[in-house]
Amino acid sequence: MKRITLFAVALAMLAVAFGTLASGQTDGDAAPIYGVKIPSGYRDWPLVSVARVGGPVNDIRAKLGNDVAIRAFRAGTNPFPDGTVIARLAWRQVTSDENNAVFRSAMLAQRLSPDVIQKVLSESSVAGPPTNVQFMIKDSKKYTSTGGWGFAQFTDGKPDGEAVHKTCFPCHAPAKDRDFVFTHYSR
Amino acid sequence: MKRITLFAVALAMLAVAFGTLASGQTDGDAAPIYGVKIPSGYRDWPLVSVARVGGPVNDIRAKLGNDVAIRAFRAGTNPFPDGTVIARLAWRQVTSDENNAVFRSAMLAQRLSPDVIQKVLSESSVAGPPTNVQFMIKDSKKYTSTGGWGFAQFTDGKPDGEAVHKTCFPCHAPAKDRDFVFTHYSR
């Protein structure tokens, strides 16, 4: 059998084996207002970009995207197509004594000044405990009053309350020109 | 045919169709010393964790892992199995005026003090231009003198020089107890 045929047949078999698992499966309870659930397997999605927010929020965060989202980010598609899902993971920023000991040694070997070394170490951090996970899901027919987006926030796998979810769209509204998405894709 | 059988057969067919593509394809020139090339498709790999390093380095970074790496991180496997590849992407930290304008509005609406608002904004950043990309590749037979790891750094897709690559293993040596890997997986 030719490779391409073999590949096509194998893919078709996988599709049957998995059913609709790849794109539509969700876990746990629905968040209020938008009814969004946690998309299965989101933790395996490719990275869109990273950022950090200062204290007292004090987090370091990553945006992941499903296949539809990643294709749209890379192509610069605006607005994002229905089926786009963007996940925002965040963790408390914590100091890593282990990393800093290594940075210090490396910088001493490079004969950097104590001031420079201190600056690097004081401004370095790693991801600590997770804070919460947020999702934006594009469905232009379902979420007509919020720019086509549904929003959700989960803490320890459980949806947060209605008050939190009321803040999502107003906060994203200033990014209307970019289909309410702040994050830029990082190459 | 039962689902599990169908799945197994489909996977076997995929393996034949793809040959060694999934784990072995690379792009571009080999880096010095270890001969490592850029693994194809690494930008789609799942996220291990994120971190930042202070000025003058001033970057925000993400570690991605291939399937072998991600499975090992999640299972706490030590040492990492042969075939593990960990990618470190990094970008200059830059201030996002667009994000900060939104943060400021949101914080003013919450009646936070100017001091708090200033602190959040001054400590917030996003990923700017990429700096370089690094890889760690586990091959315990090939890289016997460096803990079983090959290292590489690429800037704009081109391997950096030998001097840079001489610093990789000494810097990772303090993490010997954790198979020379500093990053912890973030759930």
C-alpha cells in the first residue's frame, strides 16, 4: 500500500476510534453565564505566548491555543474563527534558590559586578503554585452579546462564581480591534 | 473490530506511514560540540513551565517538551529516558502599553490605591522579540561525558558558536540529582 493511502486509512480509523474526542470533549462543571466547561486535553495545546503581572497579583502566565486558535494566531486571522479556544494558565511567581545559586556561580565566573548579580537574582522567578485557569471560546452564534466569545475561569478544576465572570468581557472590550484578544503570538 | 484494536492497528499503520518522522526530523545546521539540530515541529510541543530572568538578561521564557519529555515530567521519571528533548524559548520582556491601560482601568474600577496600581504596572511585562532557542537532547550512549545530554543554542535559526556550547553542561551540572534538568513541570 502506498504511504499516503496507508496514512489516510490510518487517520480514518483513528477518527472512528476516537469519535469526537479531539475537538469537543470537556471535563467537569460548567462556569456561570457562558456555560463553558474545561476543554479536555488543553494542557497539551501549543503555546501562544507568555507574560507576567506584577504584585499583588504576582503571577507568571502562559496562553495556550487549540488547533483552530494556533492556526489563526500564526496566520494573523482577525476575527478568530468559530471553534477557537484560548487557555490562560497562571502561577504565582516564586524565587528559585536552586536556579539562583547556579545563576550566581555563572555570573561570578563571568566576573559580573555584585550589583548586576543582585539585580538579575532579585528579578528572576519561576512558576510556583497555579492560581486559576481561564478560557475564551469563540462561538459567534452563541455569544452574540459579548463579541462572539464565551469566557470561563476555574480554580482547582471548579468554576468560579458569577461575579468573576461578569468582569471578563468588560476587561476584554478595549481589544475590540483585535477581536477582544490581547495576546500576540510569540514566534 | 473493537475500538481498542482499531486504535492499535491505526497507530501501527501511522508508525509505518510516518517512518521515523515523529521523533527524528530536524531542520537546519548542526550546533557545535554535540551536533544537535533544531527538532522539526518543536514549537507545537506542550508546555513544561515558564520563568523569567532579571536584567540585564531580561527575558521571559518557556520550556516545551516532546512526547517523551512530557510523559517523563508528568510521571516524575528520573533519569529522563533516551529520546527526551526539552526546548527553552525566550523573549525579551517588554512593557505592553495596551495591556497596562486595561489593567489600570480595571484597578481604578476596583478603587485600588495609586501605589498598588503603579506596582502592578511597573512589574508587568509580555514577551517581546525572541532572544534564542536552546535544546537538551537525551542520548545516554552518545553523550556519555555530559550526563547523557546534548545541548544546543540557536539564534535566528542558526547555531551559536562553540564557546557558548562549552558553557551548557557546566551550568547544568549542579542539577545532577535531577538528571541535570532545572525546570519543574507546572500543572
